[in-house]
Amino acid sequence: MKKLDDIPKKNIFKVPDGYFEELPAVIQARMAKEPKKSYFVPVVKYAVPVAAMLIAALIWFRPAASIESELDKIDSNQIALYLDNAYASDVDHEDESDWTTDELDALEQDVYSSMEYSVEEDILDDIDL
Amino acid sequence: MEDSDLLKKIRNPETRSYGVNLLVRSYQERVYRHVRKMVIDHDDADDLTQEVFIKVNNAIDRFREDAQLFTWIYRIATNECLNFLNKKRRRFFLPIDDIGPELSAKIDSAADIDADEIQKKLQKALLKLPDKQRLVFNMKYFDDMSYEQIAEITNTSVGALKASYHHAVKKIEDFINE
């Protein structure tokens, strides 16, 4: 009966001549070529789409409150007051039609000038100064 | 050079490259031999050894020194071996214990294996063991590591390792005497 101890321990696996002399340079060349991997990148890579899907699912499956149940919560007097005000604001809009052309042109200029300003600001934000 | 000096060199950006080179020179042979015993083929062992040191380099800044550097590197090498063998099985749709015949054939045919009949028989007996048991046997029998060191590398208790090793020895002796 042969025992394990009867077998001489020997390293039977040979390597090509000069293998261990060259290996450090081979490994360092690979290290230089392959950028250092961050362990956080895969987590972020998967976390963002998963979070987006969860948010979308929450919005999609959120039970919609019925209009009737929402209206039930509001006092009838408040609804009546709101409708009166809405009517009053419609009347105000009708009053705008009485504005002169000059007044409307001035209003339009004000709106355009504020738009040009904000566009310019956005462009400056995007340029490395 | 002490491991602490090696780590200081690696953590200093000015001496990092030199430090990494020293680390590879210090541990390359032990890592290669550990991997080669598991995968048998030189080209596979060469690839895996390179991969181990690339992973060591990527993770060394997070090495906390509460383990020995040597056992930490061995742990990475062990993981690489197990992953490689599992991928090989998946690639060929082999059952979990059926990678042995292919590796056994390599022991008979490879020109870079210098073994007499009884040593070849020992290697073939080892290939009949489950991967983790073969790892434990290799570290204890060939690398003369203590059970405590192997426990740190494999994250297993010393008691379980002793049982695994003695069971492995019995299986090997049974195979050799068949």
C-alpha cells in the first residue's frame, strides 16, 4: 500500500527560459495599457438606470385620485368663490384688448430683450473662459 | 524588503512604478506556481498570473494591512483560479466535476511537465478532487502553508481545513493504489 509520503515532492511544472525575468515588464506594460478600473463605476452604471426605472414605475403605478374625491374635500363656498374670481379674471383679459399698438410693441420688446439676455448667459456658462 | 516598505513605495506616486515592479518580483513565482498547479497549462497560468497582479495593482490602495500582503495576494490568485475553472466549465457545458479528463490529458502530453509515472499519477488523483479541496491540498502539501494561513486565504475555519486535507489525502492514496 503506497502512502502519500512515499512520493517525493517535486515541482514538475517547467517554465520557458527567462520567464520570471521578463514577466514583471510584461505585467507593467499591461498595467500601463489598461486604465485602472474603479470598483464604483459598475455600481453607478447600474444604479442610475435602476433608479430611473423605479421612479418611472412609481409614477406609472401610483393610484390616480379621482376628480370627484378631490372635489369632495373642498368646501362648496370656496368653489363658488373660485368660479367668481375666474370669471372676473376673464373680464380683466378682455380689458387687455383695449391696449394700444404702441403699448403692445413695448411689452413685446421687453420680453425679447429679457430672452436675449438669458440666451447669452447660457452660452457663457458653456464656454471655458 | 519588508512588505511595509514595499507598500510605502507603492503608495508614493513618485515611487509607485518601482514599488509595483518590486512587488511583482517578490511574489510572481509563488503566484505563478499556485495558479499553475490549479490550471496545469502554462499559457493559462501565465495569463492568470498577469491578471492577478493587475488586480493587485488596482486594489492595493484599499489594502488595509490587517492581513499579510502575501495572504491577500494569494486570496486574489485563488479567486482568479476558481473563476477561471468555472468559466471553462460553462464554456464547454461541463458538469461541475468534469474538467479533470481535459487537464489529465495535458499532464500526459505537455512538454513542459517533467514528472515520472508516480508524480503524474499524483497529479491525476488531485484532478479528481473538487477545486476547493485541491486548492487546500496544494497549499498545505506543496506550499507548506500553515492551516491558519490557509484559513485566512480561503475564509474557512482551521477545523474544516484539517478535515478537508485528511479527506483529500485518503482519496489520493486510494486512487494511487487502484
